[in-house]
Amino acid sequence: MSSYPERGCEKARAYIIRRYDDLPEDYDDQTGLKYRDEPVTKEESYDIFGGIIDARAADRILRVLHGRRVAGTLPDPDEPSGLAYWERVAHAKGLDWLRKTIPLDEDFNAVTRAELELAELEGKKPPRKGLYSPNAAGYTGPSINIWRTNDKPGKGSKSVYGESGLDYIRKVEQERLDALEEKAKKDEAKGVEYKTGTLESVNTRTRVELRRPGENSRLKYYLERAEKVLPDAPPDMTVFERLFPSGLVVLLTIGGVCTYAYFYTPPARADRLFPDIPPAFATVTSIILLNLAVYALWHHPPAFVYLNKYFLAVPGYPRALSMIGCMFSHQEFFGHLLPNMFFLYFVGHRLHDEIGRGDFIAAYIGVGALASFVSLAAWVVRRTFVVSTLGASGAIYGVISTYLWLDPTAQVRFFGSIPPDSVPGIPAWVLLLMLMGPDLLAVTSKRSLPVKMDHWAHLGGFGGGILAAEILKRTREKRRMTMMERRNKAMMTRQTGV
């Protein structure tokens, strides 16, 4: 039974789950549990979180945190957190509010879950099916890294947070690892190699000390240095003050690339750096290589501080140049960079062949910058400051929508043969609406769902691409007429000899 007093909770007791044993079979750690009948209001969200997130995000965080309190899955604070500083602040404030409002015995729930984990490690059957699966794979969403402090540190514990129920598992695993380490030392002393049957030369490069996450002193230094890029709390600024510098940079960028496209003249083949490579391939591949280079920098700790400044859009403390840098920035390869570059390669080639290098570069960078600003404005207006965004999705959707809107009635066939010629293809405008549909539903839905994609950046890319296509259709005809006039004038000059 909980040792916490339950003040004023008679009504809540009927529907709020507080004990691990009462968890529903379909409990999802990323959806959480209901913590009261109605979600928090805008005013309550401001009182709890200080205005750094909107009411929908506040409700989502509180549901997840309450669920993890009951499920005993609040992570240990000694483990490194992948959350940004303001995200950790928001989670800590939400957890503090829940503990004051909905008291429950978190230690009991954590110990109960730990017993199930221990039973699984020992090969025993967990008492409840479908409730706990610590080795389940497939989840790639964000995690909440929050723990609670115990009233008194556990006996022998070095942590000021005391011992959690998960310490049972650590002790069992530690004994097993100690035994393996002792055996490895004996084998090393005897010069025995079990894997290949041969001796391996060991030098300073191959002898590596294994460390737990976060124990590398150099990595810790670079992480702390990168975190200092942001202030301890979002500065008190108006919407205009947050958006004006970034908006100005975006306008200057769009103006610059449009000027470049207007005066761009394709060089003669002999004057090109790689004359045997098609211009579309050279342009698109260069953009892909630039994205790969920034991805590689995200795995080079000394670059973290510069990447956090100029290649990550942070609504709580926006930097104007990040509107350009963030659209070349990816931290995940298979889940983010690879699909973006796949669509850029295949659709980008076709659009480049259609409009030429100057207009393609202008559309890609201009629409990408506009999409970044739309995303920033959406978060700032809603006062959601615990998020950060990056990625080329806005620019990629801009390329796709520009290509489709240049001829919206064209019949689209995938890979040139799907659907077959005997069946009408999909009109380009219909395909464009189908692509926009999920993002439109996401931003208009009233349900509180986990945010894993920047839907506003996607919509900014779609809208910017349609606008770019309209501009291109008007300017292309004007350019064609101008070039014909120049060509006719030159022919007349040669004929008359004047």
C-alpha cells in the first residue's frame, strides 16, 4: 500500500491507475496513462511548465510521465540523457507536478517491475503476459529520461538518488560480468585466443578500455561545451523578436538565389569542371555529398558546438543562420538522411532536367529556407520551446511539389510503367494532395499524439514548391520570348552586315 497521503483524491481514485499490478494489458510506454479526466488547460500548462510548451505537448508529457511512474520505467538519472536542456527541464517540472497532484508509490512499482526483469534474466516465466517485454525491438521514438529521488540513499549506494528497484538486475548482471572479466584475464595471461586459434598482436590501437556511456572524459567535455550554446532558460522575447532575424535571413536568401537564377548562364561543355558528367547528376550529387558531410560532422564531437549553433533550429533560442544550415543537417542515417537523399536523387534529376541548374538551385535553397522558417514560426507562435528541428525534408518536399505542379494535369507513372499504359495514371495534382494529406491531418488533429516529424516544415515545403512552380511557369515563357527576340535580332544583324 502506498505510504503517500492521498489528499482530495476521492474522485480521482475511481479512474486513475496508480499501481503496477493494475496496468492494462495494452499499456504503451510512449502513450502513457490518463492522469485525470480532462487534459491540462493553457493556463495550467503555463503554471506547470512556465510557458516553454503548449497545452497539447504538456498533456502528452504528463500522460507519458504518469504511465512511467506506474510502470516503473522512469530511467536512472545516472545514465546519460539524450534530451536537450530545456526538454529535461520540462520533464522535471511535469514530474514534480504529478508527484504533488497524484501521489503514488513509485518505489513499489519499480521494484515490482524489477522482479519481473529478474525473473526473465533467471529464465523464469513472467507472471503477466503481454505486460513486460524488455527486449522488444522496433521502437525508434523519443525517450523521456527522468528519475525520482528517494527519501534516503540505499545502503552502500554511491548515488545521492539512492537505490532503485532496478538495482536488483544490476547486481545480478554485475556478478555475471565480474566472472566473465576474471575468466578473460586468466585467458589473456595464458595467451589463449579462442575465436581464431592464433595469437593476436596487441598494441595501443587495438587494446581498448571499455567504458560505460558518458564516462569518456573528452566526449563529456564536448557535450558540455555544446550544451552551453543555449542559455539555462528560454529568454523572455516577443514573437517578433524571435522571428524577425530569421525571417530577414530567409528573405535575403530567397532574394539572393532568385538573383543567381536570373543571371545564371549555363557554361559551355568545354568550360565545365567535369564535362562528361550530366549537369543534373553533378548538381544533385553535390547536394547529397554536402548532406553526407554534415551528417559525418554530427559524429565528430569537436564540431558539436558549431552544429548546435548553425545546423539546428531551436525555437527557444533561434539563430538566424540556422534557417539555412538545418536543411543540410541530419543526425540519423537510415531513418532520416537516406530516405531524403533517395527522393532528392530521383525527383531532383527530373526537375533539374526540366528547369535547369540555376532555377533548380534557387528552388531547392529558397523553398528549403522558407520551410525552415514556417516550422520555426509555428513552434514560436505556440510557445513550444523544448523542440529542435533539422533535416532536408522541407526542401525535398519543395522539389517534389515543384515538379508535380509544373504540369498538374500530367499523368504520373512510377518507374515509367506503373500503372501500365492501358490504365490512366495518377494526375499530378492528386498525387500532390495525397502526399500533403498526412501532414495536414497531423497539424489539424485535436488528438495529443507524439511528435516525431516536423509537419509544419513539410507543409512549408509543399507550399513553397507550388509557389516556385507558378513563378517558374511565368518566367520561363518570358525568358523564351526574350531569347527568341535576341536570336532573331542576331540573325538579322548577320544578314545585313550591320
